[in-house]
Amino acid sequence: MSPGALFDQISPHARVATALVPFLVAISLRLLLGKNRMTRAVLSLATMWFAINVLLAPYSVEMRRDIANLGGRFR
């Protein structure tokens, strides 16, 4: 089983949480601890994680199926 297949099995809400929670935690740390080297690094990593999740979302099995069926919804 590939890691991508495992990601396809979770719900869409869990996928959004997987992308968004680390970013929100990084922002919270930045607000609580101030602007320092650690918070900048954590915020950078969380931002990259969020961007990767957003950019790869259309390539999931469910999203490809929804995109393929999109034309049928307008008929």
C-alpha cells in the first residue's frame, strides 16, 4: 500500500484538517513565542506542507472522479 493510497482513504474533512492544523499551530506558536528562529522554521515548514496538500489535492482518486463528473452536473 502506497502512502498516497492511505491518504485517499480518509474523509475530505480530515484532509483539510491535515493540511490546515499544522499551519494554524505554527501561527499560534509565532504569536505566543514571538519572532525567532524556531518559529520561522516551523512556519516555513507548515506553509510548505499546506501548499503541497493544496497542490496535490486534484490528483487524489476522489477529486479526479469529481472533476470527471463535473460536466454531468451542468446538464
